[in-house]
Amino acid sequence: MTTASTSIATTSTAAAPIAPTATAAAPGAVATLAPRELGDVELVVLDMAGTTVVDDGGVEQAFALASERSGIALDDFERSLQYVRDTMGQSKIEVFRVLADGDEEAAQRANAAFEGAYAEIVERDGAAEVEGAADVIRELREAGASVVFTTGFAPTTRDAVLDALGWRDLADLALSPVDAGRGRPFPDLPLTALLRSGATSVSSMVVVGDTSSDVEAGTRAGAGLVVGVLTGAHDRAALEGAGAHAVIESIRDLPALLGLRGA
Ligand SMILES: [Mg+2]
């Protein structure tokens, strides 16, 4: 049975489906574990900051500004900053709820300060793609896969980043935690991407991210392939420890991992 209506534009049905192979990884593409049985890839879910968009410490700068402006976590700033690093990729409001120790008003105030500070940083410094990311996304879509961005940012921050890159129409869809329910490490973001894309099975979904929370969300969603990248917050050990099926240097190596190049 076909899906009567999907909310996102799908690419040409004439395009050949991606046939993933575990062979001939390109230089730099290090498949640390053999991919599990993977059907044709219908959907690729990509994290933003650290995976497709360069994070040059902007998130930490925004957190420092938010702390200053809202007063949250000021008395134990270093420990709080470490918590922000460890939970990178998770819903920012959830992170602030923990730091505010149950004070919902303080958490909301800090989150608003964070979103404002991050928007200022993007406005001032612009945003840059992880080298090759846009080309990879176009290649995946041309091969017939839907591509969905996911992020822990609120929609206004997410859209400010996409606008700074001219990326509003690059992927099929972009999702923030509020669009899905719970943020990472819960499976809501990838599962919402799956439902919205009309993909036929969780095994046809590939989830890619730079944090252990991204990886955990992908495995909890049952994705056929969960891939960690080393261009962001967490290292190989953290990504593998969270259950990544493969870890690659960069999003640039994804097409080869999926058998699109170098086969
Ligand atoms: Mg990230």
C-alpha cells in the first residue's frame, strides 16, 4: 500500500534506490563494525551542529552568555559547562531543566537567553557547512532517499542556522524536539522523520550524528544503520560506546559507506 499523502516532497521515484554495500570504503571511511542487514535506504536523518554544520564552540559560547544573562549555573559554571558538553545533542530546554534543578521558570529564562545568544553568534559569525555536507545531501536525494535534519535547538535557532547557510530547501524537512515530542536520546526525532517522510520501515532509515545522544536516538528508533561522525562533540569511543554501527571521519564519507561511491 502506498502512502496517500506525505508532508514532504519526495524525490524522483525513477531514481535507483541506494544499495548499501560494506565493500570498498573510501580512504578515510572507517567502518568499525559491519553494517547490519540493511534494506534499500529510503531515509537519511542528519544532525545539524557538529555533523553537517560546523560548531566552532558556538554552543558553548552561547551557554556562557546565557549563564551570565540568566544567572543560571553561575556558581558552578565549569561543572555545568561539562554537563552541557556531555549532553550535547539533547534538547536544550531539557538540559536547562536539569541545571535549574526543577525551577521551570529559571529553565525557560535560561533557554530563552541561550536561543537569543546563539542567534546573535550566528548573526555575527555566520554559519559554515562541514565540508562537502551540501553535496552529500544532494547526492542522497538524487539517489532517491529523503533527507531530514534533526537538532536539539528550538525552531527559531534551527531556522536561523539554515537561513545563514541558504539551506532552507536543501533537505526535505528539519525537525526540532518540539516538532517530535521528546528530544534525544529518545527516539522521537528519527521516528517523526520516518513518519513524515513516508519511509516504509525503520530498517530503511540511516541516522547520522556527532554525539552519543544522536547515536542512542538512532538505535532506540531501530534504524537500520546508525553512524557516528568525528567532526563534532564526541570521540570514537563515546560514539561506539553508545552503539554506533559505524564511525566515519566526516559526513563526506557517508556516500561511500552506503555504497554510493567507490564501489
Ligand atoms: Mg550535533
